[in-house]
Amino acid sequence: MDPSFWHERWTARRIGFHEEKPNDLLMKHFARLDLSAGSRVFVPLCGKSRDLGWLLEQGFRVVGIELSPIAVEELFTELGVKPVIEEHGPLKLYSYEDLFVFVGDVFELMMDRLGPVDAVYDRAALVALPETMRKAYAAHLTRLTGAAPQLLISFDYDQTMADGPPFSVPRSEIGKLYGEAYEIERLESIAITGNLARRCTGSEEVWLLSRR
């Protein structure tokens, strides 16, 4: 998907994917990752998600990456803090205390810049990408994080009924993308709600990916 798509969405304020409170499924299931306080959590394609603030409140260090500088600037503004901004090759890094957010293309982020992470929380990254990009993304994320355990939220619906994003990524595809590196456990499946429910029916699913 062309980066201009997401830049235009943020410029035009077409950000229906943004939730005004921490995600309920995150709060319900994140403990299954069994992380200790101070663990470092990576959130790809993080936008200005309220989930980042919630993770910080739980005592975790948080590192994200987001394509839109508008989203990242609004994230720090809404948290009420002024970040330090540094150049990191093709990326910029915004940081304040235990929060670090890279601005740029996730495929430009490499291990030496990201550093070690203890877990991944993916609510809006895999489902934001069309099928043609998801294999490359999953392989990159697995390498980038050393196959760190993941809490993954996905959607399963008839793709002919609605255009993504968010795209439908059923269990069979998650197995193909991650089955070699991870044990995959579905933690919950609920009916789709919100804006997407106006266009289709299906399920929102929560997955625990544990390193093999």
C-alpha cells in the first residue's frame, strides 16, 4: 500500500481506526504475555493509539513505529509531554522517558536501531496491510524482534463485502505467516463492532503467538 494513502488519511482526519480509549481486548489479554515490569513492548504502526499510554501506565517501556509524523506529534501532545527528536538514518525518533516512537517506514527499521524487545502488540499493523504486503511484513517483524512473543488482534470477514483496511486476515493466513516461528493460540473471538460492523459481519480475534 502506497505511503501516500496513510498520509492522506491523517491529513484529511479520516482516522476512524483510532480509538479514544485503550483497547478492551488489549487490557483483557495482555497479561497472557507474562511480562515483568520494565519489559520493552514493540507496537508497529502505532498511530497515536491510547494503548501506548496504557502500556506505560502498567510499567512497561514502549517502542513504536508510525508512518505519519502528524500521528506521532499528536500522540506526544495528547500525553502532555515534549519529546526529544533525533535523526536515525531514514527515520526520526521521538522519545520521552520510557516511550520511543520512530517515524517512517516499518521496513526501514532494523534491529540495530530498534534494540531488543520482549514482546509485540499488533492491533493495527497486520490488518492495515493488503495481502500482497503481509508476507513481507510478517517475515520482517519476526526477524526484527527475534520472534518475540506477540499479542495479535485480527479480523475475519468476507473481504468481498468490504474494502480494507482493516483487512480480513483469517486463521489460515496467520498460520502461514507465523506458524514456522510461533505456536499460535486463539484467546478470544467476538463479533465485529464499530465502523467496520456497518459494512460487514464477521469476527474480531485475539491471538497469542509464542516462540517455538
